[in-house]
Amino acid sequence: MKIRNILMLALMLVLVLVLFGCGGSGNSNDRQSGDDTADDDADDDLILDDDTSDDDAADDDASDDDAGDDDASDDDAGDDDASDDDASDDDASDDDASDDDASDDDASDDDASDDDTSDDDTASSLPFSIDFESYDLGDLPSSWYVSVTGATTIQVVNFSACDVGGKALEINDGTNGGDHGDAEYLLNPGATGDVVFTFDVFYAAGAFGYAGVSAGDTSAAYLALDATAGTFSANDYSDPPTWVECGSFAAGASQHFEFDILSSGTYSVKYNGASTACTDLTTQAGAGPTYTSVWFSESATPGQGGIAYYDNITGDHLSD
């Protein structure tokens, strides 16, 4: 009896073990700790990424929910900057959409500190306008460079004739070879790009002089005015350089001239608002110059000279 009872107890134990599966194979994906099968993060159930605290599927950043970029703290979808919400550029601190500057909100240029939209300059001498009405009579102020030889004089005077009127700059040159005068308005810090300069002139009979725009030691525009011949000409610095006769003008009356200068290295002369034969001439300065002065001069050639008046001098960027 004892042996049979022992055998019965052993059989019941085997049945219990079989029924309750204590030695079974179990589940191959243990989800009790939140560990998914394809990545190594501890706290989420995604199978595609390896971050620990967010639920995005396709990127590896730690704290945001965007799907396509790797930045840590913002919710834009297509760029890699850390602290702004623009979509298509990589700058760090502004919200413009298409440029890469750091501290301004313009949309289409890459300068760092100004808010213009179409140019890359940060400081310019343009625009300016000089009608001499605020100038004292006599010598020009320090914004001008003046050089005279012989009997030539350069000064601000009262002059009222035609459209010039009020005060004007007078260059009174003799006819001897040593008589010469230059008056140069200095552009500081300078100007770049496509620009326009205008001025009014009144040439007395027999006067001969020049007007132009400098870019350092080179010329960006160069005009000669001959009141005796009644013509004006511009210098074309193609190969070889040559003077091109632009048109005619009358002595004893106010005339208006304009230089349109392109940064590509060409310039055109307009007379009283109209185009002339001096169009698309080559500058000596070449492409991309910095314009440094506007100047007016009377000739030192024997037999030439006379009196010339200049007024209403302006400079600006050409409109698009």
C-alpha cells in the first residue's frame, strides 16, 4: 500500500508540472520593460529609432517631435538650426526664410547688419545732394579736395543765371599753360554698385573743362566740355582708349548732365535728360569698383580755360 501511494503522488506531481507549463519555452518578445525589438531605447515602443524620450519615427534627436531633421530644440521640418522656426535656411537667430545672415530680417541678401533687400552694402556715401545754398561764400569745406596752380581760383559765389541760380561753385581759370584747378567732392566711405551722378553747368564763352567720377586712381566716367567748339566728349577706355563726341551744347546757358555707371564696367552720358552717342562706354575702373569722388576741373592747356559754374550735384544708386 505504501508503495502504491508513493507512485500515485509522483504521478500527480508530473500532471501538475505538465498542466501549468513551468518548464515551457515562454514568449520570444519580452514587453514587460517596454523594450521593442528593433532599437535599443528603454522607454518607448517604436521599432525604427534610437532616441529615449520622444516618439518620432525617423530621426535621432532627443527632445522634439519633427520627423525630418536632427536639431534638438525646434519644430521645423527641413533645416538643421537649433533655435528658430524658419523652414529653409540654416541661420541661428532670425526668422527669414531664404537667406543665411545671422542678425537681420531681410529676405533676399546676405549682409549681416542692415535691412535692405536688394544690395549687399553696409555703408554708403549715397545718396547725396549739393546745391551750395548751405555753404559759406569763399573756400570749399573739408569734404572737398581743392588743387590750384597759376592764376586759377576755386570758390563758392553768388551766381544767378538760368536754372543754376543762388550759390554755385565757380572755377575761374586763366589761359596760360600753368593755370589749372581741380575741385573734388570726396565720397567717404565710398559707394559701389550701379550708380548715377548728375550736375548742372554754366560755361562762359571760351571755357574748357572736365567733369568725372573717380574710383581710386582710376576713372569711372570722364567728360570734356569745350564751349568754343560747342561740343562735349567722353573717354572710352576700350582698346585703344579714345574720345567719343557725345553731342553739342551752348555756352552761356545752364546745361544738365548725367553719368549712369554700371558696376559691370560701362557708363553712359545723358544730356538734358536725353541719351547721347556716349552710351555703354568702357570705364577705366573696370568691373566692381568703389567710387571715391566726383570732380570738376579746368584745363591747363595754353589758350584754353575760362570761367565755369557747377551746381545741383547729386549721387544715388540707379533704380532697378
